[in-house]
Amino acid sequence: PVREQKKVVGHAVRAMYLYSGMADIATEYNDDSLTAALETLWDDLTTKQMYVTGGIGPAASNEGFTDYYDLPNESAYAETCASVGLVFWANRMLGRGPNRRYADIMEQALYNGAMSGLSLDGKTFFYENPLESAGKHHRWIWHHCPCCPPNIARLLASIGSYMFAVADDEIAVHLYSESTARFECSGVKVELRQQTDYPWKGAIHFDVALDKPARFAVSLRIPEWASGASLKVNGETVDLAAATVDGYARIEREWKSGDSVDLDIPLEARALWANPLVRQDAGRKALMRGPLVYCVEATDNGAGLNGIELGELGDAKERTIAELNGAVALDLPVTRDEADWGSSLYRTEPPRAKPATARFVPYHLWDNRAPGEMLVWMRSGE
């Protein structure tokens, strides 16, 4: 029985669809018994069974879950449809109201686990989404189980309903992107125009237009990783700490046409370490900037990516990559094993290392250029 479930098991896509349905019913009927089960299952998934990309379901054998902390990288199944399903579930968990606990994961799964399944030109796809490749994993034009392309298509076609939510007296912004949204709130028609280049830049500007002045709240998600975010309304600074409820800056006031809101979210490179129980990531760390997971590819760095050791991130340099539609890449100082090993399989001396620079690109954009190796979890120099 669904109300008694405590562990996420079985087929990953099936599980996400089931929990999405449970969350819809819980919201529609205010069923707290379902909500309690869903919160337990949410914690079980996100603290023990989810890749840093928001990918879920590590095993090909059941297209689903195995044991806690079993997150292999090169053999990761992490089906595109499963991450799309996680976006569905997270969105429905927001039905009771804004809560960063769910919206942050929705963004993580959307930008990394789901969007990695679609090429830049929209013509080729990933079914599985490993976090490491020896160069033999490529996008396909057609798959014998062609579920991922239409699943991505319906997600993108309805993305507005994931970005925004509206109640009688509140508008919530869950995701940030260039957009114009129209609502009816507090008995008036409201237009919210959003200008931003997020996730490449952290400046987000809103212009408000409405039929007549009205009192309601606008709630803006402040991601958990967003250190040093700032907020202004009509140019006046808002005390973000005082205004934040469940990870959202809640601005309740009488709004009128011409009002504006400016949210600034600093986007800085940061390192992530996995729980030590994830044996595949021991001694390694991943790189993120904003909501995006980054990786190294052979097309930028040559072969032998496991020879790269990533140290401090203080000297990260941002680069715009035209061939990846203007994506922001990160150039970082690293050390790298020299190709001095010779023909022996083993020896008593470790490989020599030398300083180098490695280029990191957003994970969801890998394999859009020349095919080759890819790696998310890097050897840690700390």
C-alpha cells in the first residue's frame, strides 16, 4: 500500500509516475497520510539513491534502483525519462505551496538529468545518462524504446507550468528563464515579465503589470547553493533573510503597474563531495556552477581524463563557448599524470604529475561535438 512505502524500489520511471499521482491526490484532497509517505520517499531518494545530476535508477537490469549509495558512474543507467519523471514529481510536491526542498531538485533534474537527453540541434538523444564514458556512449537517432524524445518534448512544451505557480493571493516563481507569464491573482489580471540570461548569468529582473493595484505575494526561490543572493523591489533593498520562507523570498505588498523586482544570484564554481558511502566517488569531487553540473570531455582536454586531479577552485576562469550555443565553460588549473608509464602494467613508482589547465563544460551539453571520453567525478587534490 502506497501509504506504507518507505523505500524507493523497482523501475525508476514507474516509481516517479506513481509518486506524481500520489502527490496530485494528496494536494487535491489535502491527504496528509499520502503527504507523509511522499516526504519519507523523497528523503529516501534524494539522500541515498540520486546522482548529482538528478539522474536516478543506476541499473540496466531493472531500469531502476538497487542498493543504497550504489551509484556507479560509467555503467549508470539514469534513464532520461526517469529524470523527467523526477521533475514531474518535484513539481507536484510543490502543489501545497513553495518549498525549496522540492524546487531545487526539480531544477537539478531538469538542467542535468533530463536536458542531457537532448542534443543541441534536437535531432539525437540519450536513453542512458552515465557520468563517465570511455568514448563509446553516443546519442542515437532512433531507439527501440523511443520514450525519451516525446517525454522531453512534453516537458519543454509545458515548461511554463513548472516555472510558475499561482494561488488566490500568491504567485510563485520556481525556475528562472526569459519569459512573460499572465495570471489572475487577487481578482486582477497580472503580467510578470522576466528578463535574464540564467543559468549563465545570475541577474534576474521582473517587470509587473496589472489592471489595477492589488495586494498579493510574489515568492521567488532562493536556491540553497546561492550564497550572497540579493533582492530589490523598485530599487530598494529587501532584507532577504527576513523575507525568506521555506527557501522562497516572499514579497507581500500592494502591487501596481510599473513595479519591478531585481534578484541577483551569484554564480560561482563550487566543488561537491559525495557521501563516503558512495564508494565509486571516494577520493573524487564534482564541479558545479549555479544549477549546472560540469564535466570534462576529451574534445577539450585530450584522452586520459582520469589522470586529471582537481584542486582549489579559486582560479576558475569563465569562457563562452560559441559552438555550445554560448554556454559558459570553466577553465581551471589542475595537475595531470604524464604519459611516462611505458609498457608495463604495474610498477613500484607512481606516475609523475605536472601542472595543466582543464576545461569543464556543462554536463547536459556533452557529446554535442567530437565523440570521446567524458568524466564528471574528478580525482580530488585536497
